[in-house]
Amino acid sequence: MLEDKELVEVRNLVNHMVVYKIDELNRRIVFQPFETKKVTVDELRRLNYQHGGRVLLHNYLCVLNDELRTEFGIDPSVVEYD
């Protein structure tokens, strides 16, 4: 199991900005088109449980960690995701 403080690469899959906000952490993250950033596992888990966060993780942002993808219910065999 991944630790909350571990960093995971996340890539924007679309040709426009993707923005999310985690109020508990007082963080607002902006992904420019096709940008890749390193984000903590804790932040991604919080995003997954937040309203609309699951949609972002499944359709707009690519989590570059198979273990975390499985945790979020993203099928690792989906070619379009990569």
C-alpha cells in the first residue's frame, strides 16, 4: 500500500487547463494542457472522494501509478488512459 506522503506523477490528458481544489489542505492545483506534475498520494485520495474528483481522475488526469489506479477503480488495460 502506498504511503500518503509518496509522490506520484499525474498528467493532464486534455488540451485545456484542469484545475482542482482541496479545501482541507488549502491547495489549488492547475494543470496546463498535457502538463505532468508530482502530487502526493494523500492529495489524490482526497480528490477521489471529493465531488467531481473521480471524474477528473478517470477522464482528464492520468495517474501514473498502477497501484493507485486500481485503488481508484481505473482499469490498467485502458489504452486511451495512457
